[in-house]
Amino acid sequence: MPNVPDVRLQKYLAHAGVASRRAAEEMIARGRVRVNGKPVTKPGSLVGPGDRVEVDGTPVETVAEPRYLVLHKPPKVMTTMRDPGGRRTVADLVPRQFGRVVPVGRLDFDTSGVLLLTDDGDLAYVLTHPKFGVEKTYRAVVRGRLLPDDVKALVSGIKLEGERARPAKLRVVRTSGLNSEVDVTIHEGKNRQVRRMFEATEHPVVSLVRLRFGPLSLGELPVGHWREATAREVAALRRVGREAQAGLEARAAG
């Protein structure tokens, strides 16, 4: 099991691949789970290193620490593990030795940039669900010169197909005669959101690169290459996850 002193039993079962967290909670409530030979029926029960967990009498094997890989996704690559159409996917860029790591969120086919792949399902959920508002920063090259009204609309929260996007942060890096280069930070992950935002201001995107995802930055990682996240980055990812959950709970309580 993960090298963490206290883990909720349902999370342990989910991480071990026994069932989803919700299904694991039902197993526990029905008395199907034993810890150190004793039945446990309370889903919030904690287990630690050295505890023996069984489901229906079958021991649950301990699992290794989660894996966290940082990939510089190239354009023209699918952010999936397989593609029925035979197109290249991110799975083709990551060694099989890391097991079943999956991409956290999506970058569209033509977008490049930093992408996290992991087998930590709980953290992946927090990092991608819009309600937690994890920041993502993109470098966009768009057609034409952004006018003050365009910038105002984007930072105020532009309307996309009848639904208003959350306010964005915007920094114009440079402007030429034909194009503008812009850094834009959003807190959502709607389908093709950045491209749609600029299309709504009549400045279609020419190229798009994700520079940052939460605490992960692209840095000097070459296109198509990957690396394991550092211990500092993993700690930062987990901290972002905790802070996002705490913020959501505080908003719900208020």
C-alpha cells in the first residue's frame, strides 16, 4: 500500500484496484471487508502499514507508490491511451514499465504542452474537475491584434455557447502586424476552451501550448519527451489537491 501512515479503507481498496471508492464503501458496509481478521463496517476506518486487509476472505495485495509522469505532448497526438482511428496517442510516448498511468485531463489534438500522467485516481479527479478550479496556463498565438475590449471580455468571463466562462488572467507577450502572442490562465477545463474563447473575440488560435498545469511547468522538457515528477512536484500536486478540496468545502459551508 502507499507509504502513508493512515489511509481510509475505501481509498486503500480503490487504489489496490478492488473497486471504485463508492463500491468499496458498500463492500465495507455489508461486512465483506476484514482488517487484521476482524470485520470492519465503517467506511471511514483507517488502515496503516502492516495491516492485513481481506475482501470476502481474499487478501488484498499491497500496491506500490503512485506514479507521476510529466510529458511534453506534441501536436497531432491524441490525449488517450488508445485511438480507434489508429492515430498516435500519448501511450506511444511513455514506457510500458510504468504500468497503467493515464493522462490527467486532456489536451486537444492540435495543442502541445505539459501533461501529467498518473495512476493516482483521487488526485487526478481533484486536478481535473472544474469545481476545484486548478489553474492552467497556455501560450497562444492568435490572429490579429487584441483590442482593449477583447482583453476586457476575456478577463471578465466571456460567454461561450450560452454559458459564461470563469474570468481568465491574460498577458499580451508581444504583437506583430498579423498575430498576437498571449499567455492566458484559466481555472476550468471545458472542451477546447481557450480556442473557443479567442474565436469568440474573432481572434482564432494559430498555435497553442500549455506552459503550466497546477504546480507543474513545461520548463526545458523537449517536445515528445517525458520525465518522472520530482518529489517536490508531487508534494506540490498533493498540496494543491488538499487546498482545492478545502476551498470547495469552505464555499459549501459558507
